[in-house]
Amino acid sequence: MIRGLEWVGRSAIALFQQVGTLWLLLWGVLRGALARPLELRLHVKQMEEVGTKSIPVVVITGLSTGMVLALQSYNGFQRFQAESLVGTVVALSMTRELGPVLTGLMVAGRAGAAMAAELGTMRVTEQIDALASMGVNPVKYLVLPRFLAGLIMLPILTIFADLIGIAGGYGVSVLLLDVNPTVYMKRTFDYLEVADVYGGLLKAVVFGGIIALISCQRGFTASGGAEGVGQATTGAVVVSCMLILISDYFMTALLY
């Protein structure tokens, strides 16, 4: 009984410490964003790391998701003679949920892990301490570019995923399942509203901030050499994915 209470207490303390560290890091990022000058070169580099290098995995994910979604929807709707609604289901599912969520999960596994590993290595080798000793703000120099890159590039990647997913659904429906292309496109645009797209992009912005903030926080607090860096990287990916899924539910409840 006592050991159980001790475990609960330690877990609660650790949770509050992590939340407090995140808020302090976010406050430092906001302060750094208002301070001048901004290192444009660092921001462009991180946008390339988060965005450009994630395009292949996002394209493959979006394409396969749209194709599978069209195939499954067609098989289900065929039982009710509602095959013409396949395009509607694919478009709404990709723009509202699957596009931003799957993009966030893929970027968390690729770019988020890289952020945590890079910053964790800098922490255990005391490079971050060296920056602070030279009068450089580590949060502004290391975290701010990654945070802004997440906020900016996740919506762009989500647009790629949405378009590729809808195109993949169109290809499967029209070329393989003999759905009328005119009906498919008409049904898609009849029910797809601008609010659906904007809602998905807003989710992507939040997911990008979550990935960058969690990954940087885990990297900044890494300790214990190579093992600590590995634990920080794993923790960054796992926590980011969990928060993406949890926040997706609450944002869906608020937006729709």
C-alpha cells in the first residue's frame, strides 16, 4: 500500500515537473520571438529539416491512406447502393482528420525524433552550457527556429497529404472501381466546405507546436550520456503522438 502511494506521488511530482518545464520553455520561446534580431538562416534550415525532408513520407502516407479509404468506403457503400458518396467520405476524412493527424504522427516520428536526439546530444556534451556561457540564449538560438518551423510547415505538409489522399482516392475509385469521375468530383465538392479545410489546418498548427515543444523539451532535459539521449528521443516521439491524438479529440469537439 505504501509503495503504491509512493509510486503515485513520484509520478505526480514528475508530471508536474514536466508540465512546468514545458511552460517555462514556451515562455522562453515567446520572449525569444519578440527579441531582435531573428536568425533567418537558422529558421530556413529548420523549415527544410521539418518540412522539405518530410515530404516523401507524408506523400506516401497520404496516398496510401486515400487509396485504402476509397476502397473500404466503396465496399461498404456498395451494400447500400451509395457508391457515389465515396468521394465525399475521402475528402472529408482527409481534410478533417486523417490528413492532419497522420501528418503529425509521421513528422513526430521523423523530425521530432531528430530534434530530441540533436538537442539531447548537445546537452550531454555540454554544448548548450557552452552557448549560455558565451552569452547566447539557447532557447532563442535552438528552440525558437524549430518551434516556428513546426507551426509553419505542418499545415503545408497537411495540404500535401490532403491533396495526395484525395487524388489517390480518385484514382482507385475511377480507374479500379469504375466510379463515374464526374459524379465523384461533384460529390466531393458539393459537401466539402472551406471550414473543413481550415479546421484541419488549425489542427496541424497545434500539432506542429506540440511536436516541436515536446521534442525540444525532452532534448533539453536529457542526461546520462547515450542512454539518456535514446530515452529522450523515444519519450519525445511517444509523448508527441499521445498528445496529438488527445488534442485531436478536443479540437474536433470544439471545431465541429
